[in-house]
Amino acid sequence: MKESNIVLYETEDGLTKIDVKLEDENIWLNQEQLVLLFQSSKSNVSEHIKNIFNEGELIESS
């Protein structure tokens, strides 16, 4: 199993930070981090995640 790392990103204004989990060349973010990253709403992110599972791009238990 490959080692995973946590990387901290910060915008130029210093206000936004997102902890990113890197694992096997994949980036993992929780729902709140996705909302911040895409400057969107929780309901919008939830809808996109639901579509990802419905289309079989990811397995929900993963």
C-alpha cells in the first residue's frame, strides 16, 4: 500500500485552506471541502455526488 500524504493549500489572500488527502494518485476531499473549493452550496455538491454514484463512476461504499 502506498503512503498517503496530507497537503495544505492556501489562497493568495490567506483566507482559504483546504486539507487534501493524496492516496494512490487520487485526491480525497470531504463534502465541506468541495463546497469551499468550488464556492458552491452543500446541496449542489450533494447532487453531484449522488449523480457520480448513480452513474457508477464510484461505488458508494468506497
